[in-house]
Amino acid sequence: MTNRDLHGNGGGRFAAVFFDLDGTLVSERSGVREARTAVGERLIALGLYSKPATAFADTIEMVIGGIMEDNDWQWPLWLHAEEWMKRSLAVEQITVSEDEFAELGRVYRDERSDRAEAIQGWREALAAARRHGPIGLITNFNDGPMQRQKIRGAGLEGQFDGVYISGEVGVWKPEPGIFEHAARDLGVDPGQCVHIGNNIQSDVEGALSAGMSAVLVEEDDRPRPAGLNGNVVWCEDLLGVAEWLEG
């Protein structure tokens, strides 16, 4: 089911359509456990860890879970891989050099990106978006190469007219600047664009603050979030997004 009441029309015609990446077009869960286990395997290979590799993955999940609980189960914008990696190493009382830390980051990035999986319905959603005009990708991530590798791994390379990664642009969602930068780069007015994402704060509130319309898409079978108004469309999945864009 979708809410088709956006600024009084059923989708209308947009000058450009922007998408979020993680949790919207690419599953946030694909390859995560394997990538965290791979970090443990590399620590063992370096002679720095004597437990099973999966135990280090468990530690990472515990660290992230604690941070999430402290933040009302919302992923904080400051929580990057480097941060939870440092905290996990501290919990396990493992000391690594700068080069070893960078190597662990590469292991995680490569494993995570290579296992990226696009979410069902992405082809239909992008095809429907293309009928409106150019398509852009606006994603929060400090590691641009990892995001681009993830895009390739998920089979999405070449699908976008512009890719805007916060770590490269220097502005993070929900700041309006990254949305304004993306629209300006594609030569369109933000007020004539729509941004589609799965996070109320970074995607919906951020897009609205830049003057864009917004679509909230949920990857999981969760009930419709409270507090959405007529300026925000809610879709259960990407097939719903495609249907709405074609409406």
C-alpha cells in the first residue's frame, strides 16, 4: 500500500529522482556477518587473536548493539566502520598498528562490498524513475571507494546520472547541502525533485529541508511510521515505489 497524496498529486512529473543506497536499493544485511568474520580471520592470521573468527564478529555486533540501544535503536550518523572497529578491538584488548588497522578496514570493505545484494524491485523502481528524468544516488558514507565498490557488487553500476557520497561531497544527510549539491549538479531545481530512502531523519527530513519531496520506503515488514504527513509518501517496498512513480 502507498500513500499517494504528495503535494496534491499522485506522483506527478519530477525533474529528477534521487535514491538512497543502503537499506533502500541495497540490503543493509547482505554480507555483513561474513565481512565481520573475515576481520576476525585476518586478526588470527596476523597472530593477534586466539578465539574463533566468529567470536570477533560477535563482539562487533555487541558493540554496535550497545551503541544502537543508547541511541533509541537509530543508527547514529557518526557511527562509521572505523569507530565500531576501534571499540571492538578495545573490548578484545587487541592493539594494532596503523597499517594493520587499515588492512582490517580493507578486508571488511572488500568482503562487504563484494557480497552486496540489490533489493528486489530495484529494476522496476529505477525504470519508473527514468521516465521522469535523470536519476541520482545520495548516500551517507565516509568511504567513497567502498560505496562505489558496493554499487558495482550489487549490479547497480551505470544506473545513475550522478552519485553523491557524503564523504566525498563533505556534507552528510540530513543536511540540506548534499541534496542541493546533487540537484545543482544535475541542473535541476530541488523543489522539482523527489528523494526516496528508508531513514526518516537522513532521507525524509533531509530531503524536505532542501525543498524536495520525499518517499519513505521500508525494507522490513514494519507498520507505517507515525507522524508522516501529506508531504511524504510511504511505500512498503520498491515495487510500491515503482507503482507510485508510474501513477
